[in-house]
Amino acid sequence: MQTLPKERRYETLSYLPPLTDIQISKQVQYIIDQGYIPAVEFSEESEPEQHYWTLWKLPLFNASTVNEVMNEVKACRSEYSNCFVRVVGFDNVKQCQVLSFIVAKKKGY
């Protein structure tokens, strides 16, 4: 059995190597397929006690393709390259966030 190196872990999928855009696209497709509403958020910090991130624009209520969401992910990463960026999925029936994962880590982390 292998022990993972001690380092900061972030949210869902954080034990994996950084996701490629193709892998992120597959996760976004899952969000759309489930009928969840995708959104992109960013934050300068990702401390466990810090629950509030800033929305990159409004949630993508009318997004029907992966490319629409990925364009927003790329724009957010470009604009806030010194921040953490994540994609979240909102369930409009349960009225809550049901999943999230980091798509860009702050430089130096």
C-alpha cells in the first residue's frame, strides 16, 4: 500500500493529477447530462473554512453544450490566472450545489 505525499488537497478529484481540458469537458458533459446548471467560480484562497467563492458571470442557465461552458472556464482562467478556478453544478430541483471540482490552481500551489 502506498501512502500519498503530504500536500494540500482540494475538493472533488483533488487526489488526481490536474485535469486536462478533455477530462474537464467530460465532467462538464456529465453536469449537462444530469440536468444540472453549470457555473464557474474563482477565489484567491481555497481554505476549508472559506465557503464563498466569486461567480464568474451568472450560472450558465441556458448552456446546452460543453463548448459554451469550456469557453467560460478558459476565459476565467485567463482573467484570474492568480486564482483557484472551479466548475460547479447546481440542482435546480434541490436548490443546491451538488458537485464541484477545481479546474485551475493558484500559481505556486
